[in-house]
Amino acid sequence: MTVSPAASLAASELLPLAVACPLTGAALLAVLGRRLPRSGTDALATAWAAGQLGLVWWLAAATGGAGRTVTWVGGWTPVEGRSVGIVLVADGLGLGLAVLVALLVLAALGYAWRYFEEPERARGHGGGFPALLLLFEAGTTGFALTGDLFNAFVFFELMGVAGYALTGYRVEEPRPLQGALAFAVTGSLAGYLALVGVGLLYARTGELAFAGIARELAGQPADALVTTAAALLCCAMLVKAAAVPFHFWLPDAHAEAPTPVCLLLSGVMVELGLYGLLRVYLTVFSGPGGVPHEVMRGTLIAVGTVTALTGALLCWQQRHLKRLLAFSTVGHMGLFLCGAGILDAEATAGTALYVAGHAGVKGALFCLAGVLLDRHASVDEHGLWGRARDMPLVGVLFAVGGCALAGLPPFGTGLGKSVVEHAAHEDPWLVALFVLVPAVTAGAVLRAAARVFGGAGTKPRERHSGAETTGAGEEPEVSGPRREVPRPMLVVPAVLLAGALAVGLVPALWRYVAAGSVVFQDPAGYGAAVTGVPGGGGTGTAPLPEVAWSLPGVLFGLLSTALAAGCAAGALWGPALRGRLARTARAGADALDRTVVLAVRRQHSGHVGDYVAWLLAGLAALTAVFALWG
Amino acid sequence: MSALPYLAAGWMLLVGVHGLVTSRNAVHAVGCLTVVQSGTYVLLLAVGYRRGGTAPYFTDIPAGTPVVDPVAQALTLTDVVVGAALTALLLALVLQTAKRHGTTDPDALTGLRG
Amino acid sequence: MSRAARVRLFWAAALLFAAGYVVACLELPPLGGPFHPYGERAVAAALGRRTANTVSSVNFDLRGFDTLGEEFVLFTAALGAVLLLRRTRDEHVSAPRPGRVLPTVRLAGTVLLPVVLVTGVYVVAHGQLTPGGGFQGGVVLATGLHLAYLAADYRVLRRVRPRAVLEVAEAVAAGAFALLGLIGLVRAGSFLENVLPLGTFGALASGGQVPVLNAAVGLEVASALVVVLAGFIDQALEIES
């Protein structure tokens, strides 16, 4: 370990503050927000979020990529390896996520600085919105740091509750409420399913800490109880992670939530579902008496592939810009699932960098869509055709964001993609997926940018009229459409894009993530660190994966970007092309559209009952897979 | 039949989900979600039960008396509070939905598609 | 999906999952067995902290961090519900009409209101000793206040539960839990570690931090419930579009 004992001791004492600090700030905002003027509330919230960022940054630096900070809350350190308390375990990736959350919360607060006309203050709800953001931050941070299964459920619910309230925040409008309701019902159901899994594991092992459960499970072969519990917990996490067929709530919620909230939901909350899944799998179920690696690997890659393809297909079909971005998140989540599903340190490191880069890029794109919503009270790609020509700066940022989404070097998305591709080089079709899916989703973004900001191409055709959400006739989120676009609404996306660029350019970050991934993939070392009883763990002995730009990675990134530009050009100017070849291509596309695309789109019906039925079907499939092969 | 309470918990879970799938009223759907959650209470309390054990309060019983598992009871208490909080928030969402859409029938909420 | 297709999908999935769940249940330890390692350790730890109610000890001492999160779930839900149920631009407030109440109901409510409030305080204060505690007592307190609505009418209820005060009290109580954890960090070196004297087993002053945290939670739960209910009652009685 590279950490000095004194530093790690202080870090272990201060670790619970990473959760307590935003909680206290939220309580403070709820009180002071009743009296403070708007700018005072915003300043307090921003200062508090900056303090939290400083705290988790310091914790990450003190722990180091290769270290682990372990805290038994309340001083209940284990006796003979067993404790009665709750353990927090912070390693490189957990703290990295906490830092990412803190950065995005700060960005969301900055973006919302002059956002929302504020009727609330007069009625004593002044600090409500920033307080909810801090509560969300506390929930996500707690979820990322906890080492206890029930405690994870509590923080899962905390981030859920804050997320539902934030999504439905604009109560004057019908659609956000419907999106929030679908989100809340599926999310709560997922939480209860997880709790059933916790109950089953507690009955078998009598333990709640990840490491404690794993130790008890190791004594006996896996049976239906263990596999069913694993299926329930995986299902809950996959709902959060928006994997197909658990993903239906995501476009409804992410497209309708207030823009600063979209930043958090798409940038980090879905990814936390995947993180939780991996964390629980590796620390609880990966040993003897759990679910074998090959089964988990196969499941994650299969689910990830379907998710990536569905997300890309539906992203391409959208004309509602925020919904387009939401489906692009589904597509990228599929890639993250595949990357994480490889279950080795290199692929984990690549996925982590990809997630960080994606958070910046997607956040920036949502922010820019928010600018359109503010100016034109619409996010309809067709309705806005050529209407945003007067905002070239926004257009350029949007197009840069599109290229970064495709994985253009040297953005962090490109680096993460390239590292995962290297780890997956034995599966050529997986590499193809990593080239194709970003290209299609980025192509949709570039197509929209060219249409909205440049008026390019022919006037878009109307299709699927009964089965889509157009995005026209939205309420602007800022008062007075005549005034200037507030400066933070342009600064924040630019900073976020710069952040995504930094992920691809800072080797210190790469080394941190590489070391953190090795530690993350070492359950034996985790168990030993938690219980204080040395196990047979190979902590620090595994070789560090190489995380850096490689020639094939750069070429694949450029290829994705070129394909994205090609897709966009095809959509814009393809309909005007003459000649037999063009006609055949158009006829083929139309046939595909009628048969496959429309059927898939119709499943996204906005009906909560449908979503729940699909959720149960996914749970049943997971149960069967784990029971038969687990 | 020693597994009966566990099976009852699973039954409540599936009954609740059935209600969610077929519900024609969002208030009713929130109620169904509460049924699912009640299944988790039954499971946790059954897991913590101990034959011959008394309530885990040592005010007037000597230390060493067998008691049911206090941890399972504490988890259930947390679960109850989380569930109540969620239900309140969900009902607030449903109330506003009813106001803005004029209906709480999921079949009639057609604003988000594709 | 059509309704019939949805129900078919449900049945197929439910049968498959049920099969797995039933087999899992058959593998569970038989109901009522003696295998409760965590529970036994928790009982020993609770008695070591002189807390007679071991459930409270688990909630407020051993696993106090869970309760911190849980209390803030409640706080978040209350804050969220209040925000969601706020009066919007296109709505206005109308004065609710006084209702007619039977004299017997009025009498019963007037007599019961103080009794219920005292019971609530009792349940909160004895959380370390007897079944009950901050959560249960808080609920009793909040429901007790609403007897004023049943026995009199809305205007009386508004007088007995000043909403703005309770909204502040709720946030203060929630924040107090986190701050009490900080005292443990400063004085004993670990977040939420007990720094209070343990007192005498079985006495009101026992269990160290358990009664104090119980009081914070009692205040939080009572005010959160009142605030949430106020949001709903306002929607029903006052706010019109």
C-alpha cells in the first residue's frame, strides 16, 4: 500500500462524513431556505457541495488508488472477525464514483443557479430543490461506500426517493409527473425485491456485511436459495442500471426530469446500479458457494448486448431530443454492462473511465438541450428544424458533444472504449459492438445538431405518429423566453466537455483507476480488510493493467466518429439521393422500419403495468439462468 | 409445513405484482406496492422468529432468556419507515397526476411513448 | 402491450419465478430454529450498553447508520411530498368551510387529544426500555394532533399544528441526528459512537445515546407526518384550480 498509516487512519475516521456532510447541508438548506433570498440559497448550496467535493477528493487522495479505507461506524470493530455494526469500505472505484457524484452535483447546482422561476420561496420552499440534490448526493455516496447489504438497501432507497421527487419537480406539467410515477413504481418495486434477497441471505448466513455473507456462503455448495437471492439482488440493481428489459422507466424519467436533474440521473445514477451489481457480485457471490464467473459473465454480456442494441436503435428513432439522449444512455449502459461483464481488472478500468467520460459528455448534451428548451419551449428535432441558427456557439458545443459521444480521441469516452476493446480483443463481435453502438447514438446527436442548428438536409418526414413522443409544446424551465440565456447554462456544458477531455488526457487518473480496478476485483483482499482476519487474498500482487491510448484504440475511436458522421449525413441527405442503389436502400430501411422498429417502439408504451410485467419476466429469466447454470 | 410463512411472503409479493400489472387506478397500484412490501415484513419476521423465544426486551426477564432475533425486527422497523415514506411520495405524485391528466387510469396515461 | 398479453406475460413470469422461490424456501433453515448468530451478538452488545430494548439498541447504537439513512429517507419523502403538493401558479387558495361535528365526537376528541399526546411522549421516552421508541411514538404524536381535525375542524387543526414551525422542527431533528454522530466522532473517534454515560440498566436514563437519538427521531417522525398530511389535506380542502 502506498498510503501512510496516519493518513489512512484519519481517512477511516472521516469516511462517514462523506454521507453525513450532504445530509446536514440538506437539513440546513431546508431551514435557511425559508428565509434566505434566492441567491443566498444558491450560494449556500454551492458552497456546501464544493465542501463535499473537497472532502471526498481528499478521502480519495488519502486512500489512494490501490488502498482501502475501512470504517466500522459507531466503533463496532469486529471481534474474531464478526461485528454487530455497519462497515463502510472505500476503495479507488467507490471513492472515484463519490468524486464523480460530487462534481456532477456541483455542475447541476451551477446550471440551476439562475434556473427555474422560483414561485416556491414565497411559500417557504426556497431551499427545497438544492436540498433534494444534496440528499440525492448523500444517497449515492452512501451506496457507493457501504459494505453492508441492508445499509445498501437504505441508501438505494434514499437516492431513489430523492430521484423520484426531483423528476416530478415540475408539477405544473403532466408528462414529468407520469415519468416520475413510472420511475417511482419500478424503482420501489426493485428495492423491495432486493430486500427479499437480503432476507433470504440473512436467513441462510445470519450476516449482513458483504464479506460476512461471503464467508458463510463459502462453506457449502450453492443451492436454489443462493441463486434465487442472487437473482433478486441482480434484478434490483439491473432496474437501477436500466438494462433491457428493466429499462422502460429510464426514457420516461430522464426525458421529463428538469435538465439539471437529468445530468445526475444519466451521468451517474444508472451507472451506480451497475457498480452495485458488480460490488455485490464480487464481494458476496463470486466465491465458492456463489454464482460462477462464467455464468455471471455470460449473463452480463448477453444482457449488455441486447441493451446496447435496443438503446442504439431507439436513440436513432427519437425526435424528442431529451428522449434521444436518454436512449443513448441506455445504449451506453449496455456497453458498460458488457465491459463490466468481462470481469477482469483491465475491462473494469476501461469501463470506469468510459463512465467518467460519458458522464461529462452526456451531462453537457443535456445542458445544451436545456438551452433549446429554454429558448424555444420545444425539444422536438423536427419542429426546431433550422430554428436555432442564431446560437452557433451552442451548436458547436452540441456537435463536439456528439463527436465525444462517439469516442473521438482524446476524449475520455474514447480512452475508456479503447481499453475495453483491448480487454475484449478475443471477442471480435464485442469490439464491433463497441464501435457500432456509440457511432449510431452519436450519429443521432449529430443529425439533430445539423438539423436544429444548421437547418441541414431535407425537411424531416413524419413517421410513427401514433407511437412516439415528439417533444413539442414543452414548458420552458426558465421564466421569460425573451431574455438572454443565463451564462451558467453555457459555462457548465463547456466545463463538462472539458472534464470529459481531461479524463482522456490525465495519466495520473488512468493510474488511479487501474490500481482501483485491481483492488475492486480482489474479493479475498476485501474480506481480509473488512474482517481484519488475513485471508488468502492477493492484495496488490496482481499486475496493474495497462491503461493508456493504443493505436487500435485511436483508430477505432476515429472509425466510430466517422461512422457517426456518415449516419448523420445519410439521414440528412439520403432521402434526396437519386439512383437505383439509393432507392433500394430506402426501401430496405422502410421494410425494417415497418417490421422490427415499430414493434420495439410500441413496447415503450408509457404504461406502468407493462413495465412491471417486463420487470417480472426479467426476474424470472435471471432466476432460471442462475438456478440452471449457477 | 415449517416453510409456510416464507411461502406466504412470496405469495404476497406475487399478488402485489399481479395487482400492479392489472391495475386500472394508480392509487390502487400504490396499494399493491404496499402489499409487495408487506411480503418483505412477513419474510423478515419469519426469518427472525425463534421457537420458544420471547420478545427481545430485557426489562423484566433475566439475561440469557431465549428471544427472537432483534436484528430482524430492527430491519423490519426500518423497512416500515422506508415504505411509509415512499408511499407518501408516490401518493403525492398520483394526486398531481390525477390533477394534470384528469385520470389515474394507467391505460389513459398516454403522454410518453416510443 | 394489450391487457391480455400483459397478463399472459405476468403469469408466465410469475410461475417461473414462483418455482425458483418455492425451492429456495425449502432450502431455508426451518422456521423458528436456533440459528441467529447476529441476533445473539446483538443481544450481548445491547446488554453491554445497558439497553433493555435490544431492538432500539440495534437501531440507534449498533446499526445507527442505517437509522440515519432511514430518517433521511423520511425527511426526503416529506420534503419531496411538500414540494410536489405545492400550490402552483394556476391554483388559488379558498378558505375551507367549517364542518359540522357531533357533540359526542367533539367530546371524545377533546378528552383523547391530551391523552394521546402524553402516550406518544411516553412511547418515545421509553424507547430504550419497552417496545416502542422514536418511530412508534412519533406516529402516535402525529395522529393524536389530527384528533383536532376530527373533533373540531380544519381551522382548529391549523392552530394546533403550526406547519411552518413543524417544517423547521423536522429539518432540525433530522440534522440533529447527523450532528450527534459528529459528537461521537470528535469525542470518541468514531462517527455515531456512544459518548454518553450508560446509566442504570432498566432505568429511564440508560442506554447511552439511545434515548437521545430516539428523541430526535420522535420529533422528526411526528413533524414529518404532520407536514405530509398537511400537504394532502391542503390539496383536499384549500387548493383549487
